[in-house]
Amino acid sequence: MEALQFKLPDELATAVTNLAKDALKTAVTEVRNNQQAPGYLKAKEASEYLGVSRTTFNAWVKKHGVKTVEIDGVRRYSRASLDEFMKNHEH
């Protein structure tokens, strides 16, 4: 079976190459951030981790008792507790 070959216009080839490079950079950055991410998150980070707005997250904390760690008025949310919370609400 012969391979099909075609040549993209230079401008399109450059755009595709740049798009692929940007996607790879973003993926590598996300992996690095996830490996270096703290085990405990601020409310903003926790809401982003769960993919909901801060308003929704705060409502869940009040309504469903999302577990928190509080020391001297500083509140944090563990990734493990957030994962457990979501798992407990699976249907």
C-alpha cells in the first residue's frame, strides 16, 4: 500500500505546527502543575478543581458539609476530601 503524501501551503503548515506546539506546552504545564500541586487548596482553587463556580462551591460547603481543615481561621480543602465528596454524590 502506498502512502498518500500532500503538501500544505506554508502558512497553513506553520499554523498547524504552532498549534501542536502550544497544545503540547499546555499539556506539559498541566502535568507539572498537578504533580507539584499542594494537597490542600484554597476555596478558589477547590472550586476550580471541581469545575464549579465559587458560588456553587460555597453553597455545597454549607449544604453538604464539604470537609474543611481550619487552623487559626484559615480554611483549606484537601483534594482527597473533595474527591471523596464527589464520589459520595455519584448516582
